[in-house]
Amino acid sequence: MAEQTDGDSAAPPPFSAPSLEDIQHWTFVMGRAQQMMLEHLARHMGDAAAGLPSDPERMARTAFAQWSGMSLFGDPAKVMQQQAEMWTEGLAIWQRALGQAGGNEAERGVRADQADRDRRFAAPEWRGNPLFDTIRQTYLLISERLLGSVDAIEGVDEATREKIRFNTKAFIDAMAPSNFALTNPQVLARAMETKGESLLRGLEHMLKDLSKGQLTHTDPEAFEVGRNVATTPGKVVRQTKLYQLIQYAPATGDVFETPLIIFPPWINRFYILDLNPRKSFIRWAVEQGLTVFVVSWKSADESLTDVTLDDYVLAQIDAIDAVREGLGVENVHAIGYCVAGTTLAATLALLDARGQAETVASATFLTAQVDFSEAGDLRLFVSDEQMELIRQLSAGKGYLDGRYMAATFNLLRGRDLIWSYVTNNYLLGEEYPQFDLLFWNGDTTNLPARWHQAYLTQLYRENRLVQPGAVTIDGTPIDLRRVKTPVYIQAGREDHIAPPQSVWKITHHFQGPLRFVLAGSGHIAGVVNPPGAGKYQYWINEAKADTLEAFIAGATETKGSWWPDWLRWLEGLSDEKVLAAGVREPGKGRLKAIEDAPGSYVRAR
């Protein structure tokens, strides 16, 4: 090959014909991929012919909310202006690609801060290669304009606008060039590097997920309930058709006289609070000298078809009474996490109406809502169409498959919980990470269909719980305004499931002393934040505040976990101690041991 002179342009590398070995290898890759897809199709056609359930396929078809059929016509002048701006900025991108213009991201019409923060395009190939740089910039420009067009729509109410905005964002996230093999430079490079093996591994992952109707986030073989998650020592000391009650073994010589009972959400497994010894709120609470009980709800089956709100409230009261009688104490501290906090509010109101409010010494609400007027994006999933879908998915069974709820929660953070895993698991063929939180997230729980529909309709849509007398439990109308129990309210500043402004509204309804804490991070990390981790922060405002904005404006930030603040608050209510012996040891008192923690209900599928 001759040396290039100063006047020569860079010549393309000579074409190299593939070897016979290369041809044979790639023929095998394509043939194996075809075989895997045909086997998958044949297997499911056989299931359909045999009349087997096809819920996974139905769920896959309805994983995303239906695209709004509204016409996006607004002010013609605004539309024309947006089109002109988009044309100008798009032209600048192509001029850059052709080497006719320079400048930074902002000069090319794409916000530099947006592009730099976007983890989907973090690989240097997205900027170093002109083709993929152009694809990236064009996508970001179109995304920005599509989202901007939502605000230009005229003649729609704000609720409809929010639905359109959510669906637009979901569509944009789904259509990202990083989600497609031929427009993702990392995928192409990995395929060439592995001679197609990465594509076959990814296809295998995808077909397995389609078969089980659920996206896999972590190595399913890496964790086992009771072995390396949910390992705090204890015993199941009570069992009903709806729940098991777990009592944990004391870790200190003496313990607080008033025990603690935790009600986790029934839409998830309880061990989010007992993932491992370093993260476990349950273990930490035991080590602080609390006698801890936890309710483990049963995953719904045909036996729970007729379960309603009444059953969950009465189950909470039953568990409270079991602890009081078992330990011989007058009252308990109670924690309600997420939807179990919603139910705990109803429980407090019913106890008050019965003249039994003193049985709960304090109530702690973790990312819980009682007023759903500002409940965030989940309100987009309570339309008539969604209610009909839930009815169809639970028809003939009486319960809703937990995979539907998992898909719904994943949609709320589709970019992080869906599309990043599509890229890593399916396109790049990467091995699954070993992460206990993601294992828990995929450990779905079935829901009683009748109660789930009532919950979405009566609370999310109609907001009945904060209307005095609008909700009746066990024949008794309840009123949250009558509750005077001391309450501790924790909200996550970045919570996308129970937004902080929604959680804050609890302060408008209870009449007793309360302490509101705004924690850093979201629905899970904001709660599961052990002091030893030294992560995040929380905000406290000792002055009275009428709004969340006023609370934040006058709040003091403290680095680290809010758990010690909660414990100090609890000690301020009652710091009496007793010996950690006898009834304080699981199975040693009236509450007899049935089986070792974490019990059998948490393992039921």
C-alpha cells in the first residue's frame, strides 16, 4: 500500500471478504436464533391449543397504557412556530454531521445538560461516531419537541393533559435509539466482539421473560427467602387466612415495654424491611431494644375472592389485639408502609369510633397516602379502561396476578425499570446482576381482585377516605378528623409512587400531635436507608407549616438516615423498659411458635 501524501484524503480501508469460517459461524447464529423463536412460538401455540392460561401474553400486550386517541391540535400559530424551530434545529444537526458547522450541544439545538446526564448515551461512541451522534441529537430534539407540544394542546383539562404527557413520555422512552440493535453502537460492537453470542444470550433472556410474563431484573438463582434475604431470627406466632404474625427474637438484655407492630403493603412481600442484615429495618429496630412484630400478608388465591377493605382493617386490629394479649400490654406502636399505611389510617379511625383509640400508642406512616387528590401518575391507571382490564385479567379467579402490578410500577419509571434492562439483558446479552432489592421487586404478590378494584375506585378516583362517613368499616362510618393518636409521617422527596405533596396531606386530617419528616430519595431507598450506610438526608421543620412548600422553606437538613430521629420520637412517647425474657421471646408466652420466620405465607406464589 502506497504512503499517503499531504494532498491525499484519507482512503477507506480495503474490503476484506469474510472467510469460510466466518460465514459458517454467522449462519449458525442466525439459524440458532430462528430455531429459538420457532420453539418459543410452537410451545405457546401448544399451550393455547390445550386451553392453558395466556395471562402473560395478555399482560405483555397491555404493558403500556393505550396511546391517547386525542387529536393534538392547538393554536395553529404555536404549531407553526414549533415546526419552524424544529426544522432550524434539525438542519443544524445535519450540518454538523456533514462537517459544515461546529459548536457545542446548545448551539446545535439540544440542551447540553440534558444530553450529558442521559445515561442511555453515556458511551463515547454516541458522540465520537458522526452517524450515531446525529441519531442521538435528532432523537433528543424530537423528544423535547414532542413533550413541549403537550403544553400547546388547547381545550383539554389538566387531568387529560397529564395523561397525554405520561403516554408521550412512555412512547418517547420506548422509541429511544438505544433500545434497538441497529441504532445502538454498543450493541453492534458487542455482537461483533462475541461473534453474535451476545445476541443469542439476549434472545434467550427475552424468550424466557415472555414465557413467564415478567421482565427479569436480577439473577433469579442468587437469592432465596430465609437463606440470604429475610433472615432476622424469629417465629410465626399466629396465622389466619389473611396473614401470619411474626415475632422477632430480642437482641438486647432489656426492651421497651411498648412493642412495635409493622404492617407492610400487601402488594409486596414484607421483607423489603428485612433484605439483609445491613439494610434491615427490622433487625435494626430489634437491636435498638424494640420487641418487633411483623404481619406477613398471604398472596391472594381463590380463598380470598371476597376480601374487602373491612378484612384488612379488621386483620390489623386482630394483630394488634394478639400482640397486646400475648405480651400483656395495654397498647402498641404501629407502622404502616405504603397502602398498609392507608389501611392503618382507617384502622385508627375505626378504633376511635369504637372507643378503643388507646390501644395504639403511636402510628408511623411510611410513604403512605390517605388523601388521593394529588396522588401522582398512578391516578392515570384508574380509568374505566384500566378497571375493565383488571376485571378481565382476574375473571374466573377472584384475584389479580401480581405481574400486572409489577408491570404498572415499572411503567412509572419505564426508562430505568424497563428499557435499561431491555438494552442490557436482551440487546447486549449481559448476565443478570445480583441485587437483593431487585429480587424483592420481582417477587410479586397476587391481589384480591374485588378489593383491589374497590381500592382504586373508592380511594384513588373518588377520594372517599377523607370524606367523613363516606367509608364504612364493619358497619361503622369512620372519620379521620377524629384521630388524635400521635403520628410520625415520613415522605420521600423523589417518590414517584406516593409523591411527597400527597403524603403531606395526612397533616390536614389528623388532629393529634404529629411529626413530618421529608427523606431524601424515593419510595424504597428513602425508607430503607440504614444509619450505617451514611446515605441521603432528611429535613425537619419544628415550626407549624400549612403547606409542603412552607415546610421545605423553613426545614433543617440532616445528613444520613431518619431512623434515629424516629427512635428518639418514639422514646419521647414512652421509654419504659422491661426484661427481654419470657413472653418477649418468640413462642415463650401465650403466642405459641408455629414455624420459623420468615414463615410460609411469604413463600407462597
